[in-house]
Amino acid sequence: MKLLQIAGQILKLENSIYVDSGATLNDIVTTQLLPNFSNGYNTENWYWQLNTVRTHKPNNTTARSPGTLELTSMIENIMQHIAAVTGQDPIDVRLANMPADTERRQFIKDFRTSTNYETRKTEIDEYNTQHRWKKRGIALRRLRTKQSFQQDVDLAALYMYNHNDHEAYNVFGIACAEIELDVLTGNFLLTRVDILQDTGESMNPLLDNHNVEEGTLRAKAVGEPTTTVLSIVVLFAIRYALNSARSNAGNTDTWYNMGAPSTIEEILLLTENRYQDFHL
């Protein structure tokens, strides 16, 4: 991957993606979902390709919205990386890389205001300055994914689904998560989550709320984007808290690798705690 940025804007991006398909190469779902890597950004100067790799391992079973989590999280992590290197807020980096005429720019700005993001971020920074062994973090993550109906998959014993029955559509969502991290143990608490979700035509507001949190809505598929794909915002919030902990420990790195899922032990190691800090 090669990045050049001015005020957070990507001038060039090259990304080669490798997928472990196991012992056979029968699954083409991930290939069909490859466009989700763009996630609604301006991709005029982007190049990405998918390389399917055959290995000795058994095939994984295709689940709900396969590949969407990995591909959209990949580009969102790149946006976080750019923000860390340039010293900008990740939201501003995302806006800098979105088309100027997309209505989703206002979607993000309104969400930023309604969640009191700036005020909460300032309060979290003040808290982190005053506390060594408890840190807080906040992050925002957006999503635009295209739902595909082009495989003609037999979904029931008595009905053959045809992709001509429906037109493909986009699903939009954005989430903001706030966490509190115990620097001594690596444990964290998820203290607040805000979600703004495009749910299509509403059948019932209470049903909409339930499906955004737990399932799939009849008018649009929103279960996977909110409960799965947007969930990586928690990892971004943990990184925000870790940045303060690592700074207190004397670490000056602007970026460091975090896997998903990140276990408590891995988070604790990333705090860079030193035994000199434990003097009574």
C-alpha cells in the first residue's frame, strides 16, 4: 500500500488483498463484495485487487454479509492510520476523501453534532491527562455497503430466489463508541454507543430499533452493517485510549498494529507499561 496525502486526502492508494480460501476455490462471494473496499470514498486514484490463495486448511463456511466486515474495516483502518500520521481527526480525514457532492457528507456532520462528539472528545482528553491508570477513548466509524442479489442462491426448499426480483441498493450507517480502559489489566468497558442507520421504509419504529441492534429489517438488510461491520469502531476507541497510555509510558510511536479481535492480554501489552511506573 502506498499513500500520499495533503490535508488527509489520498492522492494514490495501491492495495493487494490476499484471501485464504482453504483447500478449494469454490467460493466467489468475496470477489463479488470486493467493491465494498471503497466504502463510498473517492476512488479515482485508487487501485486494489483481490488474490485468492489455496491453502491446506478446511474451507470456512460463508456467513452473513461475507467479506463486508473485512473489506470495509480495511479501508477504515487506513483512514485511522492517515489521521494518526497527519495529526488530524479521523472524521476530517474521512470527509477529505469523500466525493464533494455526496449527501453522506452531511450525514456524518449531523451525526458529529448530534452525538456531541467534539465536546466528549475534549472531556476525554482532559480525563486522560489527569489519570494514569484509567484511560478513555472515543471513535467514529462509517459504512456504505452494497447488497448483492446476483448469485441466484436457493434460499428455501420450495422457492428459487432470482436476482431480478430486486434491485441492488446501498446501506448506510455510522457509529460512535466510547470506552474506558483499565491500563493495569487491559480490561475495558464499553460505556456508550451511538448509531445512525439507514433502515429504508419503516414498518414499525420499535421493530426498527430492535433490528438495528439485533437482526435484519425487512425493507433493507441492516443487521450485519450495525451489529457486525460497524463494531470495529470499538477497536478504534480502544486505540484512542491506548495512545494516551503509551504516551505516559514514554512511547512516541504514531502508529502500531492492532489485530482483531484484540484480547485483553494483547491490549495490556500494547499499553507499554514499565515496571518503573509501579513504584509505591
